[in-house]
Amino acid sequence: MSSPFAERRWGSTSSPLRRPMTALAKTGAGSWLVRRSAGVDRRLLHASNGRFTVLGPIGAPTLLLTTTGARSGLARTSPLLYAREGADLFVVGSNFGQERHPAWTSNLLANPACTVNTAGTEVDAVATLLEGPERERIYRLFERDVTDVYAVYRDRTDREIRVFRLSAS
């Protein structure tokens, strides 16, 4: 099944930078650094039409998710890692294991219509919150195929981390 979401990465998952960058991201200081780089990453992704990302050298699958603010009604864009399965993409609201859910997840709960930009291609999509065994299966997919940092994030918080399916509308 072909996906409407483009796939193009620079860098490689076999990069010698991947292991040390992943180890850093597992620490509190590393999570803080990655969180603080989100604005830079958003600007870099926009400026390069989705071709370059801060996490690009390690081949991280990154997208720009644009949601509608639950309270403001304004467009809000977040750079996120994603996993792909069939025609759909999946995103995880880990918020680096912090106690609060990231705002973009609340935005999707209030209005599941969104825009996904992968590799410079924008696609209108609809988000579906996953629950139960499906949520757990996809979370494990992130831990296995995207980065094992997600296991650390899960251990840092008592909240259930939200997981969404993004389907082209």
C-alpha cells in the first residue's frame, strides 16, 4: 500500500553519531537540550522545505505537524519524530517524559484535523488517539525502530503517553 506521506531522509541510522546522540538524549540534560532545539529544528525544516533537520545526521524520521490551537484557534507547528506503518504515520506525545502532555496532543484531541509535512510535502490528515493494545504496540514500535529513548521517557512519568495515528484525509 503506498503512502501519501513522502519519505526522504538525510543522514543514516548507521551514523557514528547515532549512539552518542541517543545516549545524550536519555539524560535529563540531553532531553532539555533537544527540547530547546525544537524551535531551531522547526525553522530549519521550514527553510529547507523539509529536507534538513537537527536530527538529520542520525537519520531520524522527522515531520512537521501543524495543529489548530485548542484555546487560541491558531495554527501551531511542532517538529516530531514519527514511525510509518502502511499508509499511516504515528507520533508519540512523550514530551521527553515530562509530567505534562505536550500541547499539540491536546490540540489534536480538540480538533483531529491537521497538516503533516514530510520531506517538504504537505498532506492534510486526521489524527486518531490510540488506546489499549494498539497504543502499546505502536509505542513498542517507536522504542524498537525509531529510538530506544522512548523507553526512558515512559519511565520518567506516571502519565499515559498519548500515541496518535495520522491518516491522510
